[in-house]
Amino acid sequence: MALVVQKYGGSSVGSPDRLMAVARRLIAAKERGDRVVAVVSAMGDVTDELLAKARAISADPPEREMDMLLATGEQVTIALLAMAIDTLGYQAISLTGAQAGIVSDAVHTKARIQEIRASRMMEALDSGRIVIVAGFQGLTSDGEITTLGRGGSDTTAVAVAAGLGADVCEIYTDVDGVFTADPRVESSARKIDAISYEEMLEMAATGARVLQLRSVEFARNHGVVIHVRSSFNDREGTIVKEADETMEQAIISGVTHDTSEAKVTVRDVPDRPGVAAEVFGRLADANVNVDMIIQNVSEAGTTDISFTTPKDDLVRATKAVREVVEDLGAREWSVDESIAKVSLVGAGMKTHPGVAALMFRSLADAGVNLDMISTSAIRISCVIAADQVDIAVRTLHKAFGLEERSVVAETSPAAPGR
Amino acid sequence: MALVVQKYGGSSVGSPDRLMAVARRLIAAKERGDRVVAVVSAMGDVTDELLAKARAISADPPEREMDMLLATGEQVTIALLAMAIDTLGYQAISLTGAQAGIVSDAVHTKARIQEIRASRMMEALDSGRIVIVAGFQGLTSDGEITTLGRGGSDTTAVAVAAGLGADVCEIYTDVDGVFTADPRVESSARKIDAISYEEMLEMAATGARVLQLRSVEFARNHGVVIHVRSSFNDREGTIVKEADETMEQAIISGVTHDTSEAKVTVRDVPDRPGVAAEVFGRLADANVNVDMIIQNVSEAGTTDISFTTPKDDLVRATKAVREVVEDLGAREWSVDESIAKVSLVGAGMKTHPGVAALMFRSLADAGVNLDMISTSAIRISCVIAADQVDIAVRTLHKAFGLEERSVVAETSPAAPGR
């Protein structure tokens, strides 16, 4: 008898019919003999509707009250899903984040889970019920309602799985799993059967949207096995877990891309110690997330500094840059919003030195110019022109043989490093 | 510095504009130097929309889950009202029933408040905030969310006022106060400035819809002064409190009417001891509320029993009656849904014996036939034909001089008992 946590997002519970379908899936797991916990999001557009109500009242509502408002979205879903299970003749109980023992810090609208007090969930499971938990929300130790921010329901599901010692945390979504590339860009992209936390973290951080980064970090830190799968069929999806010998030993697991960032360049900054610290200190003070950084030292004793940042942070970033350019006596600065980042992710990279060379050569042959490059032990990312992102993804997917199911380290005809 | 609880119903908070108007009214009270607590209902049709969502899933949803669902309605209102106050530059804090310390029993969908743990509300008031409490909901000692049933927000407001030792509990509504008759029926009906708990209880029980019976009972039991007033103007409304010498000494305070009941008659029941106990025991077992009862003993050793019951209970009532008729060997039974009840309420009745005589004479002169009569120390109710209810109300309002402001005991030209 396994203990299974199943997480369903807003589109999976967006109508009475879909709620009934989710109820049937939970019951099927129960009928297989499992102990079953569901973690659910607000239905469909409910969160957007609540945000619109808040905006009709206030341009800048207090974050505590936003949490009070938004937490109702998931509470509606859990009640209706419990009713759906009841009409099908099974016993369920809905629990708010507070009731489920999801203890968070007090950072409203982006709280972090601190602890799961699982006793009430455990009691309900022991009494044979299917337990329905509201995702995305928690309660502080002072009794304040919080929300967890973007991707919060995934994180709730993983945290609940960790708190209950669940065998698996199934994340139901509208795709069949994690793919070697975005199937909308590369039609021959194939589903990955199993992937390590490290690789999944890199893929989530560089554009794979199927799992939120925070939930993967949480899963890695607590050893929770994630199963990403479709809510529309019964096929096996992608298992995310600690790397082991059962995993396919691909050098490259996937190609990701991201068009949500912009590039900012500051030119002719005096090249003296502490200049970079000054620039990025100001950006940090302005709460700007910085991704890639490049500094080119010129001959004339000045330097150019470029960095990428989410477009969402661009207003704050340009304000900070304008100030620092003036203070430093730099010549000028510019913003390029027409960039994309394409990344190769694969644990095999560590032991196969030719990956970068093949990546750069393939992109060059396809006429794709590289603007910036950054690497980690298991990832290489290149900034390119936004209008070349599709050709870059397809080129790399082909160059590394990702469309073939038999791409295995050392034996692949397309394996790099030779 | 007074402590004031203000309660606003669904129509008063039904749109962003109305929420802002409520916020301004709360701020005005705060600016006058008062400590201010608001108790609010779900906005406009929100509760009906939630009920529709539940019905789309289940014909008979578990009551615990209904409470989980419905409690979100008020939670949305409190968050938005706190945002509205914030945008106007004042400090507010919203509290769910659980956070406000509204402890109830565990009878889902019609829970009763057991205790108010007021410390968190007090702390928020002490810090200078306007406190916004979700009406209609509570938390059991086991941490289960409950709702209080019909009129629950009025009861929450009175209970919060009692728990905080508030100086007054203001119930804001869409009329100017409690009237001597329903102004839609009798245009000369006048607002009552002050009325005793006992009279208000009788009026609420016999058709005055402005205050829910339970909230008046709670107010009487805890000595909470209620001020019923309009949310659309600043006029003084009706004060409900313990009878005292400052109150207008009217013999009759008002005429009420009620068309929500039906009459059930069982004919030719064997007239032996215990028959009435058998009939009404069955009805009680079937959870049927019985209002008025009349038993006519016939000459032939049989008896007719008639009673009135809310039309909402009629399906259960007829089922119980059908069974008991068979068991007792009664001849037949019938249901009349075309009845109305018209009542006179007044504390002065106790000391003025002519009230009943004038009531019956006035109705007879107006051609209104009386079907059933019941009385309490301060009320006389008559069942009449439904299509005569308007003429009956107008006749009694005029006969007891209620349209005149100067109707005072002993001196009124229309006073009965002479």
C-alpha cells in the first residue's frame, strides 16, 4: 500500500466535469489500495478574477489582504472536489492550508513553507478518507493566512509529500511529462522517462515550464520522488529523482529555451576595481534578478558590462542602471529586449568535454550568432537573437540526437566529444 | 470613546462603489473617536453563486463541505473592505471567523456561537486599526469551519459586540429601521425610534424581516443594544434594548404579517387521551416546525386538529401526517397554502385588556374572517385568507392609531381598552 500525493493545477479542475474526472482518478488510486492525498489549485480563471476584484478597489493593496483574498480560490476547489468524491460514494475531507498544517513564514504573497504538521492529514488517511488539501497557501505561527507565490501549489504538493513520507508526488499537468525540447518548437521532441533533480533544476531554471524551480529544489532537499504526468491520459510521465544507475545515461537530457529575459549593456565604464560590484550592488538593492553577466575589458582603460534580467524586472533595472551610469561616468547604456536564451542540460556533460564545441559549431553552421555564453557543470546557455530561437532549438535537438530513444552515452552516433 | 460594531449585509457591500461607501462610513466613525469593528456578509449574489457551483457537483453535498465552500464568500468581502480602507489612508485588518475567535458548535450549516475569544480583535483595536470580521462563520474547537445559517451575520455582529463589550451594535440595512407595519403594504407606517427586546422578538417571529430572531435573542441574553439603521443615509434608525421608561409607551408597537406558512388540518381524529401528543410527536420526529395549533372537539367523539407550519417544511409535514392519519384511523387531512398570519405586537397589551376585542371587531368590520387565533402576553396573531392580508394590515394599523407619532398609552384617541 503506497501513500500517493496527487497535485492538480487550475486547468485540471476548471469545470464541474473536470472536477469529476479528478475525483474519479483519486478514487481509482484509492481502489488500487493506495492512501491518497490531493493538492489542488484555484479553478481556471478564479485567481485572475480575484485579482481583478482587488484592482477595482486598490492599485496597491496590502499584501496581507491579497493573501486573505487569494486563499479563497483554493478553498472553493477543495470543497467542491470533496463533494465530487462524496457523490461518487467515497469518503473525502477537504483541508485548508491552515488545517493541513502547512506552516509558512510571514512573507505575504511569496511565503515559504517552514514545516508540515501532518497529524491531521494522517488521522484523516487513517480513517480511510481521501484527503484534499488547498495548494498555494499556508498559515504563519501567528495565525496569519499566507500564499506561496508562483508555482506555490507544486511546492505545497512536494512539501505535503515530504511531510507525510509519501512514496511519490504526482504532478498532473496538460502535457505528458518533461520533454527533450518544447514540442511546440521541435515536433520530434520526446518525453524523458526519468531525470535527476540536478538536471531538472537546470531545465526548470532555463525555460522548461512544466515544473516550478522551487518545488524541484524542495523535492531534492527532502528526497521526494516527483512523477510529472498528464491529467488527460493514464500514460507514465517523467520521474524526477536522485540520479541512479537505472536512469538513461544520456549526455544531454534536453534543450530548453527562454524568451522572458532582456539584455542591458553599460558601455565604457572606467575599468577600475569595484566597478562591477558597484553596478550589481545597485541592481541587488533595487531587487533586480540578474541572470547572465559578461564584462569585456577594452584597451582604452574602460570596460563594457552586459547582463540579462527578466523583462518583469526591467523597469527597476533601467532605473538603477540610469543612476549608476551617471555616478560612474560611463558613456551610455542600452536595452535589448529581442533576445532569447537557448540551453543544453545534461549530467553527462561533466565527463564529455566536447559538448560545448559541438553546440557552438552546430549553431554557427545554422547561422545563429552567439551573444553571451554561460555554463554550469551540467548546462551551457547561449544568448541569441529572439527570432533565431526556434532554429537554434531544432538544430541542437538534432545535433545531439535527442529525437532518438537510444541515445546512450558512449554508443550514440551523434554523441559529442569524439 | 465608544466601541461600535457595524454590520453590513450583502447588498451593502455588493459592488466596489458600495464597498468604498462602507469604508467611508467606518472611517467616519473612527474619525469621531470611536473604536470600530465591522462585521460583513458575502457580496451580493456570491452565496447564491457558490450554492450553484455545489449543485452542479452534487444534489446533496456534505454539510461540512458546504460550510468550507460558503465561508469563502465572507472572506472575499473582508479582504476587499480592508483594501478599501487602506486606499483611503486608514489602517484596517481583516479577520476570518476563526481568526476573530468566533467559536461555534459543530452543527454544520446551522452552527451556534458558543464563545467569542476577543483577544485578537482587542489587540487590533488597541493598535488603532479598524477591524473587519467575516460574518456568518465560526470555527469549532476541533478546527472545523462552520457557518451559522440564516441571519448568521446579524448574530455574528451581536456576538462580537457582546464579546467586546461594545456600546452599540449597528445593523445596517436597506430600510430606515423597524416600522409599525411593512411600508410596502401600509404607506403611512412609521419608523419606531426604540423598542424592547421582547417586542422585537415577537415582531421578528411574526414577519418583521429587518432583524433575524436569533440575533435579537442573543442581544437580549447578553444585553447588547442594537441600532437598526439605513446604509444609504445618516438618519437615526431603531434602537432595540431592554424596556425602560425612556421608551415610547405605546400599547401596540406594530402590525406584522407573514405569508410563509401553510395550514394542515386532520379531521375526525378519535378523541382520546394522547392523540395530540401522537400527532405532534410524529411531526417533531420529522423535524417539522409547528407554529399555531387548534383542536376542536366535536360531539361525535372525534376531533379536528389544525396546525400551521412553514411552507419549507410542508413536504416533511405531509409525509408525517399521512402516516399518523393511517395509524390513528382519522378520516382525512387537507393542506391550505393560501393563508396569512397577521399579528399585533405591543408590551402595553399586558395592562390593556381591550386589545383583542378591538382587533377582532376591526377585522370583522373590514370583512376579514379569522381562521385561527393565538396569543402571547404581548402578541395576538390571527390566521386569515392570504388574499386579505393587505387589507387586514391596513385596518389594524389604522384602528390602533399607529400612523400617528403621538400614540401614547392612556392618552391616544384610538387607544383600545376603553
